[in-house]
Amino acid sequence: MKPKKKILLKDIALEVGVSTALVSYVLNNQKENRIGKEVADKIRKVAKELNYQPNQIAKSLKMQKTHTIGLIVADIANPFSSQLARIIEDEAKKKGYTVIFGSSDEKVDKMQDLINVLLNRQVDGFIIAAVEQSEVAIEQLDTNGVPFVLIDRYFPNQPFPYVAIDNYGAAFTAVSHLAGRGKKKIGLITYETSLFHLLERKRGYRAALLYENLEDDKHLVHEVTIDSTQQDVKQGIRRLLLTENPADALLFGSNTLAMYGLKAIRDLNILIPEQVAVVTFDETDTYNLFYVPLTYIKQPLAEIGKQATEALLKCLQEHQPLTLQVNLNAELVVQKSSM
């Protein structure tokens, strides 16, 4: 079967009876103040009839833009990351940009590989959820003048642009809520990490204990590695709840930890909220399968994604400097698990 001939600008020009330059001028969406509307409409009509497909690579090289954004999230399988990615994709599409996704799986080497691959694809800029020990990789982007915005995670001592939440305030609010329900021994299950947003959650937890005149007992904190398993979290649940003087409330530092922890609590036949109250960070549809509606800290994902995307696109389109550094407020959604 003979392959179909690729339609070129000169084919459209020949059909309409105008120059190739004029066809290029119209199809590149430039203003029509130099030509009549009737001629422009005819060029577009013929291009559609002939099924003309522009050479995007050549167009990108000419304009030195690809109208693509590289998005690197920590784990695309996590509902937090996938929802945020969808929001960013929709916002970018409104401005004619395409988003190319990548998942670092919380590994700095993989994040660096993704950055290199996307740079080779000539993306115009990045939106990145930075992983642990990735500051050098981010500094390289900054040094090379590549536009980027960090989301969710950021480096407090660096001037890099970011959109995140007030993690300290969110954790403080959650613990104060539990204290207000009469809870005296509030445990925390979180990650052992240098990631600033998670350290802020632990700092907010401890500050709230101090404010509420509750004991800040290091034995009430159970930390697991960033690549922890169900068994790691279950060990923490046992240590905090199966003792002579167990915790009467738990704060989970992420939705993944919460799902592992809730399964362990169920397997151990511990009742929520009768025996232990529960609050967790982030929301996920999986929570709806649990027998008790869960109290959770709701992050403003739509606002995070919108602000990060708008700032990056404004930089790309209007050559505005990226100076955005925003910590948005999260909302504590109170349900039966902490009542």
C-alpha cells in the first residue's frame, strides 16, 4: 500500500492561489490585519480539507518553544499526586500547553534522570515535587536558567519558587482538635526524612502538644522510612496501641501511612473512635471504604495546581521572573473518627 503524501504548505498555497509565505502567516495564527478575512478563511478551509498536519518539531525549533511542561511528581499512583497532575494538566491546556508526566518514586537519581530526559525533549519549564536530597538537582536548573516551580515540597533556605501548604499550622490544628476532644496521649506516625514539609508536620504536632499542656513523649512518635511497607507501619501501631498505657489518638503524616495504619488497626480489632481517635493528612476515595468516616486534613489541591501552573506560564509567555513563594492554608474536615 502506497503511503499517503504528506501535505505541505506549498500544496495549500497552490490550491488557494496564494504564496506559501501567506499560508504560513495565516496558519500560525498571526493577526490578519495585512490580509482579508475571506482569504484567511479560505486558507484554513483548504488546510482542513487536505488534512494538513503542521510539523511541530520544526515549528518549535523556529520559535524556540515547544509549549510543553515537564511535571515530576513523587508517586503518580498516589491519589494526591494523580489529582494534582490532572489539575495542572487542565490548567496548562487552557493556555495551549501540553504536560509530560514523570514519577520519581521518591528517588533522587530517578528524578535527575527525568529532568535530563525532559530537557532533551525541550520542555519549556518544570513543575516539580522535589524528593529527598534533590537540592543540587534543583540548583542546577536554577543555575542554567530553566524556569520551574516546586509544589508540595520546597527548600526553606533557598529562593526557589514554590506553592505548598502551611504544614506546621495544619498539624497544629489537628492535634488541637484531638486535645479539644479530651485526648491526652496523641501519637504520630510519620516518615523518617529530611523533607521539610514532613519535618514541619512533626514540628506542628509537638508545638500543639506543648500549647495544650500535653506530654511530648518521644515514644508516642513512630517513624518509618519513605519506602516503608505495611509491616513497618503495623509495628508502630502495635507499639503505640498494644501497651498498658496506649495512645488514645493518632495523627498519620500521609494518606499512604493512614491506609497502612487503618488496615493494622482493623486487623488488631481496635475500634475507631471508641478506643483510638484518628486524623490523617490528605484525602483519598479509599477512605470511603473504611467503616468510619475519617477526619482528615484537606489540602487545597486545585489552588496549588492552579497557582503553580499560572506562575510558570506567566514566566514563559510574558518573561516575568518567578518569585512565587506561597504557603496555603489547609482545612481540617472533622468526621466520626475523631469525635
